[in-house]
Amino acid sequence: MPEPLFNFKMNNISEFFSKPWWQGISVILTVLGIAVTLFQFRKKKLGYLVQFSESIFNDEDLDIAKQLSISYKNNPVESLRVVSIKIMNYGFLPIKRDDFQEAIQIKLQGNLKILYHEVKSIVPNNLKIVCAQDLQSIFIEPTLLNSKDTFSIKIVYDGDDAQIEPACRIVGISRIKDLELVRLAGRNLFAIGVFAAISIYALFNWAFYTTQPGYVFQVLGCLLLLAVISYISIYRDRMIENL
């Protein structure tokens, strides 16, 4: 009497996972997963988010604005705009005052002049943020930024819509990253992980319906997928740069 399909499949699964080399692969993958996790935990991370950038006068008010004489500290103003920029330590490690080689610079590129700035939404409340400004930049003095410390800077300026270019010289941080791109990369990695898990399951499921020689190709396919996932995890920041 032919062996039931279910029993045949379970016997093949048991035989496959009893192979000595499979235990070695399991150890390697476990160590790799721990290494990737520790690598991410030991990185300092500083990000920014443009919360809003808009004109003081909306489109309906432009005609009225042209008829008004607007000045700031006795200086005429032609096109008032306001932008709010959030700064956040989104990593797990603190960024210490001694890590700073120079102040954080938030540069507003374009034909414009900064008139006023204000620090808002400080978390925690005892976080001390000291800023200075010139015609086109805000400078944030070095300070201790623990994990998840956050603050926002509201900037009022006169001129064209600005291109925001944050810059820093901090030990362990190459640049201040756009938090929108960080979130997008995180969602992409999650989607890739789910897809890879489903693919691995499908490959294993397919492998156990084939003859013994077919296992080699299926296992190689699974290892290739795991290698791709590991590469993506390790080079996550490079993915963000290419988005």
C-alpha cells in the first residue's frame, strides 16, 4: 500500500533537519542575526524631519499681502515664510557633548534671509538647547542627546522656499538623516523580510515534494535568500542613501 502523502512529507522533513550540516547552518544564521542586531544597536543615529514649510500668507491672501507694507525690526519684508524642523536621536546610544567636533548646522539654501528662530517641543523638558543664527543658517550648540531626545526649531525667514540642508561633525555619525527616508527604509525592509520568509517556506515546501537530489537546489535557494536579507540588514543605511 502506498505511503500517505502527509507521512511521506513529514518523514522527509525529519530526515532533512536531522542532517549534521543543517545544525551548523542554524548556528551560523543565529550568530549572524545577533551580530546584525548588535551592529544596529551600537550605531549613533541623528535624524531630522521637516514638519512643515509654508508661506505666512496663503494663496487667497497674496493680493492683500501685496498691498501691505510688512517690516521686521524696521527692515522691509517681501515674502514671509516659516519652517519647522524636528531633530531627534533615533538610535539607542547617547550622543555626548564631547562627541561634537562643531555645532550642528541647519542651512536654508536659496535666496532668503533668516529673521527669527525659536526652539519648541523639547523632550525631555530639561534638555538644554542653545542656538545661534546668521543670514541663512541655524547653529545648534553641542549638548547631550540621549536616545529618543527630541526638539524642534521654528524658523521665520524672508525669501524663496528653502532647501533644508542639515550638517554635523559628530563622532560616529556621518550625516543627519531624513527621518521620512528612515521610516520608508524600515517599511521596505519589513516587506522584504515578510516576502523572504514566505519564499523560504515555499521553497522548503516544494523541496519536500521532490526527490532527494532536488534538495540541494532548494537549500541553495534558501541560503541565497538569507544572504540577501543579511546584506540588506547590514547595509540598511546605504539603502537609505539610495532612496
